Amino acid sequence: MMFCPMCGVEVKNNDLLMHVKQSHSQEEFEEFINQNPPPNPLPLTQVIRGENFSKQYSTNWAIGVTEFDIRIDVMNERRTTPPSPGRPELVQFISEVQIISTPISAKILLQRLEDAVELFEKKYGEISQPKSE
């Protein structure tokens, strides 16, 4: 639901234009627009894929921190070697690629991921929290 910016009446999101046409005159609408010009638009941004672009699917992540950067290993495969006498079971995660980021860039990534997960959950429902590995 949303509210008509002209009169404050609550309308369904898809019904705003119909409400304005039915409830307000053309002159009233033009006066409102002239008194409330739209804000300056945000600059357009584009993501352009370079000639070496590749996609990497991920089902798991490993995060490492150094004094200079934050490193993210992108992983899919998991290999388990059964235990043997004198050695416990060995679980290996195979890193396909590593992303090395400045701490500031990593913090921006964190915020963007939080925003993306929030949007995803609003659209498709809550994501259940998996067990840590």
C-alpha cells in the first residue's frame, strides 16, 4: 500500500495512477507537480563485463584476514577422506578462486550483501540459517 502524495489517501501500489485520474483534476495535478518537482535523478551506473569476465558459482565461502586485506575463497566442492589408523577424517574444501579486498571495500560488500539478502527475503521469504561448517 502507498499514499497519494496529493491528498494522502491510502491506495494499492498499482492503483495510484487510477486514483489520481479519478480523484484529481488535470489542473490540480499540474499545480502539485510544479510545487513539488522531482528530485535530481541519481547518476546512471552500469556494470560492464570485461573481456576476461567469468562466472563462478559458490556454495561456500572461507574468509581470511591479514593486516592489509580481507580474502574470500569461493568454494563449491568438498572432498572427504575417511579416517585411517592414527588419522581422523579429513574434510577438504576446494577453493575455485580467491577475492582479495581492501577492508573498506569488504565493508561495502557486507552492506550490499545485507541489502540483497533483505530484498530477497522480502520477495521470496525468510532464508533459514544453515549450520556452520
